[in-house]
Amino acid sequence: MTRSRLAVWGDPIAHSKSPDLHAAAYRALGLDWEYGRRRVSAADFAPTLAELDRTWRGLSLTMPLKEEAFRASATRDRHAQLTGAVNTLLFREEPAGFNTDVGGIVDALAEADVTEVDHVRILGAGATAASALVAASEIGAARVDMRARRAGSAAALVDLGEQLGIAVEVLTFDAPAPAVDLTVATLPSGTALPAEIAAALAASGGALFDAAYAPWPSALAATWGDGPAVSGLGMLLHQAVRQIRIFRLGDPAVELPDEEAVIAAMRAAL
């Protein structure tokens, strides 16, 4: 039986661009695979997963299911182990879990010529912030200024920083803002910081990578200073490329056949 069924699950899910991205890639690869979407809550994840038969190849997971998928994975790649989050499940004899968000951030930054940093500021302390912290470590960050509304919510990220060899300082959003090379915003779409806080962060923030992409520019990007402001669409694209490598080849690091053409088809679908 051919494993040819795939989907993205999350709650909400109607807004997801993943079906368009994956459909474009599979056409370019000449694969007759089905990729849909389904609204699944955290409470319904385990029983819904148990319903899937052997026609299913894998799943893409978005919020609030990344931690649920982590728990459901029999094996996990390094990025998943570090972040405690899985956004990709590959169905083998047992589910294999991956986090492609980290690589998606690194690849999106590389497109904007941000490939080496020392001091990074991360806004927010959720699951995407953990991926951003690992991504920062992979492009050389030694120090991270973490902005969170509650210091306690970032305790796990301080521990993760210690594992990565990064000094993480947790501050409130209105604390003084020394100059950094890169700011990574992981705040929910539509978040607007108070004008005086946004201005202080922009004045010292270096390049901006904002995980939000709809609407664009985000409230923060619209007021950014001299540094470039990069939309989260690049992360969305490149994490999907890595997912498709997993679904097609079993490894997020192995390039697809004629990958440049595949990426061009996916970019056109955004």
C-alpha cells in the first residue's frame, strides 16, 4: 500500500498556506500525493492520530499541536529534542518527529544575508522562541536578550541557552535596549507593542526577522529603523522545503531532485 496521504493539522487551520506550498512542490516533483488540512485541537490529537491507516505518509503540525506531536514521536531529530517541539511527523513503523522551524529560520535569514551574529534579541517566549534560540546558536550567537511579559515563562529558554552555550538574559519589553545584531520577533500575528517600546527596540535592533507575515508589514516592521525587516514568509517556505525533504527522502538535510525548481514553484504559490 502506497503511503501517499499528507496533511497539516492545527487549530485554527483555515488560514494555512501549507497545502498550496506542498501541492506546488509535489507537482514539480511529479508525485501524485494528496496534501490536505484538518482542524484538530490538542485534546483531539492523540485519538485522531490513532485513526490514521497505512495510506498516510506524514503530517505537518502547527499550533497548538507541536508539543503533542513531540510526545507522539518514537524518535526525534536534534532540533526537536532541543526545543521540545515537533512540526513534522514521518510515519515509519513508529512515528519519527522533526522540527524544521529551526532550519527554516536559518535559511530565511541567509536569504537576507544574515549569516553571522553575536548578540540577538528575541521577542516572546513561546515555542517559536525556542526554535529562534536554536537558530541563533547555529549562526554564531553568544548572547541573547530575551523579552517576555513574565520572566517565569522564559525559564526553560534560559536552560536551553545553557545547553547551547549561549548566555540568555530575560528582560521585560520596556527594559533598556542595548544594540544587537538581530531581533527575532515571535509574537502572535497582529501584536502591536506600545509605540515608545517599539521605537526603542527598533533603534537598537539591527536586522529584524518577524515570524509573522500576515498582515505585512507587521506593526513592528512598519516602524523598524535602518536595518532590514524580513517577513516570516521565508521561514514558512523554507521549513516546508525541509518537510518535503523528510516526506520524500526521510532526511531534512538531503536536497530534493532539482530543488531550485521546486523552491521556485513553491515561492510562486505563496
